[in-house]
Amino acid sequence: MAPKHHPTPLSGGDRKALKKELGKARAMTTILATQSVEARAKGDALIRQADRLLCHSWNKRMWADGEPIDPSPTVDQAINGGYPWLQIECSRCKTARDVDLIALTHPPTTFVHDLASRLRCSKCAKAGRRPPATLLQLAQRASRGAPET
Ligand SMILES: [Zn+2]
């Protein structure tokens, strides 16, 4: 694309003023773009902090009372907040397991508490039972051996 053409003013003073304004505008392009990148990074960091706090809050409720599980962070908020693991146990046989939230196929609007009815115990499934999972807490890393998904 051809560069934008600014008609050359007749007077020398105006030509000088135009040149100055063009220089300023070009310099501002870079400055403003840099500021935008910085503001976005700050915003991302704040959102990450908010997500982390939400996970921490939910964990405290789960530890203290174990309920209500709703409201809970979304799966994406948990991952963004640095809590990509969900520790659960089977409500029937008490088998504990770590769920890798990153590996989980989910729409971005799925809440952690939605998983209670979806995550099934494979031991109980073999016995023909489908008990819901008890949600224990969100975790920053896997606590147990090989995780199931
Ligand atoms: Zn079970």
C-alpha cells in the first residue's frame, strides 16, 4: 500500500508544523501501543489474582464445611488461578483421585461444582454403581500417584 499522502501546505511555516505533527503522531503510535501492552499485562495479572483468590476461598469453604459446593470457580478460572487439579473422592467407596482440569474436555463456562455429578468412580462403575464424587479441594499440583481422567 502507498503511504498516506498529506497535501503539502503552501507556506513554509505550515510545512514545518505539518512535519512536526506527523513526527509526533508516529512517535505516539509506538508509545500508545506499548502502554496498551503494559495495561493488558497488568489486567491479566489482576484477573489471575482474582481467580486465585476465588479458588482459595472455595477451598476454605470445602475444608471448613464441605458445602455448599455451588458457587465455585469455573474450570478455566481454576486453571488460570494456578489450581489445575481437583481432588475428589468417591461418595460411596471413598477412593481418592486427582482430576487434571487441563486435560478435561469442557466448555469454558463449566463450574468446578458441575463436575461432582460428572466424575464417576471407576471402581463403583464396575460394580454397576454411579455415585457422585465428593469434591475435596482445588490443588496446585497432583497429590497422589498416577492420575485418572
Ligand atoms: Zn467408588
